[in-house]
Amino acid sequence: MEKNLLPEVNRNLYEVKQILERNQLKIDRICLEMDRKLDTLIKNTHDIPTLVVILPLVETGYNMMIEKRCLLVFMCSHTRQLVPCGDSKEKNGFIISAKREWVKQVAPVAHLCLNILVDRVGDAIPAAVGSFYPDSAGFQSALKSALSLLGSHLSDNISSACASQPNQEFILNSTVFEEGSRAAYNAMKIFLGGKDIEACTGLVQKTAGGHTAWIKNDPEVIQSFLDRNGRRLE
């Protein structure tokens, strides 16, 4: 009789083992999502978008003599592409002064976004800034100038991380970048003060899989973010 019961006992034990493993996977996934949410709250950067690109404007005449001006454009954290934004109807970015102190504060994040942009666009000019850079040569020159300008504001530890580790995802998620992220958050908090964030940035805040992100306010992008459980597009 015992020999006949043994296979059934083994099957039952195997089924229990499978149930425990499935439950453990669910528990691990829930814990991971909670860790991500906690990380977002600790960094305190979930309530406003902070991924931006800052490009120098090529100007002549009176404006050039008075002050150097730059173009600030927001980046979708899901697609890592520039989005139409700004206070004007054209939504072709924000014109800012390069001398403003918070430009230095936002430099770590803006510098990283520029590197991401360089890797993704090649010689193409993003539509969000096309009206300011009519040809590829001018756009590439603006990218180089921006990298130089923002790079001069990076702390030694962030500069070392950027030089030694070319993977932007590593830098973006590393502890060495947290200080720069907080500084950028404080700067963007000032910049966006009093503005309708979704209306002027072209971004909307979404959460999936424990990831809270500001992504392009576009149905396809939003659906992609939800389908991928908050993971960025490669």
C-alpha cells in the first residue's frame, strides 16, 4: 500500500514546490516594485520632469552682445527622445539665459541627456528643435558646444564616471549620479514653478511596474510604457 501512495505523495510535494516557487516570484516582483517606488520617493524627483537637453543658440547682433542664450527641451524618459515643449504655441523649446545659476545645477542631468541624444540621433535633427538648427552641421556644432559648456559644470566624481563608463544607463542609475539628480531636481523645481507642467513640457506622469516616469503625452508612447511595465525602450 505504501509503495502505491509514494508516487502520489511525490506528485503532491512537487505541486506544492511549484506553488511556493510561483508565490516567491510574485513576492520578489512585489518587493522589487516597492523598492523602485521607495527609491523614487527618496530621491524626491517623481513630481516633476527633470530630463532635459540644453543647447546653445547660434545668434548674431544685439542678442549675442547682451547675453548668450540657450534652448531647453524636455526628453521623454521612456523613448529618450526630445518632445515638443515650451510656453509658445509652436512648442519648440524654452529660451533661457546661459548665465542663470540653475543651469549649472541642472548640468549633470542635461549632460547625460545630451550623450543619450548623440547616441540616438546621429546626424538627424530632432523635430522639437528643427526650427532653430536648419542644417545638420549647425545642430552637430550645437551638440558639441553644449557638451563642453555643461561638462565644465560637472563635479569630478561625475566626470570620472562619465569618462570610465560609457553606458548611460549605468550612470543614470548609479549612486554617483544621485547628488547631480537632486541638484537638477531643485533647479527644475524653480524653473517650472507656477507653470502647468503637462501643458508646457509635453510630458505626462505615469507609473507601471513600480516605475514612476515622465513620458511623452502621446497615446502610443503611454501604451508602450504600460505594456513594457515601465521599462525603457532600447
